[in-house]
Amino acid sequence: MSWSVYLVAFTSSVRRTLQTRGQLAVRVLFYGVILGVLSALWKVATSVNGGHVAGYDFRSMLWYLVASEASVISINPRLIEYIGLDIGSGVIAVEMLRPISVVGLRLATALGEALVRFACAIALGIAFAWFTVGPPPDLSAVALALPAAVLAIAANLAAQHSFAAIAFWVNDSKAAWFLYQKLVFLVGGMLLPLELFPSVLAHVSRVLPFWTMSYVPARLLSGHFEPWLLLPQVAWLLVLMAGAAAVFGLGQRRLEVVGG
């Protein structure tokens, strides 16, 4: 029965998001602008470095950007802050009275919304890249990139719920939101492939979960057929989901103790 509740939340979220055509159009347009600007920068960067930068030529780099940007931009950029506001206002406390997982229900809802946005963004990105540089360097890797993108989005959502739970104790998640966004942008590989990082930073990045949220689908779509990349994605997704559930559980017990 509980699984059906999550499925209903997911499908309802998909339908609601599809109805917000204006918001979808703005989000996709913003994605297109970012993609255009970054592609122009990387075209110059690859042209002055013998056509390649850390093993990426302009074609593979553009396809990398298509996936890395779409995987992140599909998620509400201020999700952590909004969850924190719900915690502080008591909305979460009311939701916890239900006989189902608050985190599970919210993740299902957020995933439905994010996947609709991702589908719209990636469609534009594919069209743009195909027109600009041709098809992906390795079509077989595309079959891996799409499920990797879904795993990346799910892991990102789970991690954001974990970060937002700080509001149970400090009543303000803005600092957590600021820190989280910078981690995804930098060590997550959204802006730069990990191969361009200094060796120490690259090793540190691979120890953290953020590289599974952007780098993995981007690496695959850029023409690198590396199926093993999905394994750490699945592992980190399980860890992050368990972490989010655990932190929200601690938060619920705190509310019960202080009478929130």
C-alpha cells in the first residue's frame, strides 16, 4: 500500500509540472542560454589547446555540458531553503503525523517534478548539440547516460533533504543551501570534468557523493563507455536516502521532545 502512495505522489507531481508550461519554458530557456555561453567558452578553450583539453575535444565537451547542466538545472535551485522553511513553519511536523515516510513522499514528489524538467531540458540540449557538432561520440554510451541522469537527480534530491534537515536544529537552512550548491557546482563536475581538477582535488571529489549527481551522466554522454560509473551512483543513492531518512527521524524525535 505504501508504495502505491509514493507512486501516486510521483505521477501527480508529473501532471502538475506538465501543466506549468510557462515555468517549464523559462527553465528550459535558461538552460539553453547557459549551454550556449559555456559551449562558446569551451570552443575557444579547445581551439587554443590543440583541439583537446584533458582528453575532451569540443564535440565531447559540448555533449558533456548537455548532460551535466540538465541533470542539475532540473532540480529546484532553492529546494533546501524551501524544505527548511517547511520545517521551521511546522508543515513538516504536520506531515509527520501521517503513517508514511515524509522523506519518501517528498522525494517521490520532487523526483516527478525534476524528471519532467530534465526531459524538456535534455531534449533542447540534444537538439542544440546535434545541430552544432553532430551526434554523441559514442551512441552506446547514451543508453547508459539516461539512467545515470535519473540516478544523479535522485541522489541530488536525497542529499538536499539531508542538508535541509539542519533546520530542525538551527531553524535556518540558507547556509546549508549556499554550501551545497557550491559543492555540486565545483566538486560535482557540473562546470568542469573531474579530469581537469588538480590530482588532490580530483581524488577528494571522488570520495564525496557530489560527482555522482552531474559528472557521471555527463562523462557517459561525452562518449566514454564506462558502465562501472553507475555502481557508485547506486551505492551513493542508497546511502543518501538512508541518511535523509535517519536525519529526518532524528528531527522528528527532537520535535517530540521539545513539543514542536
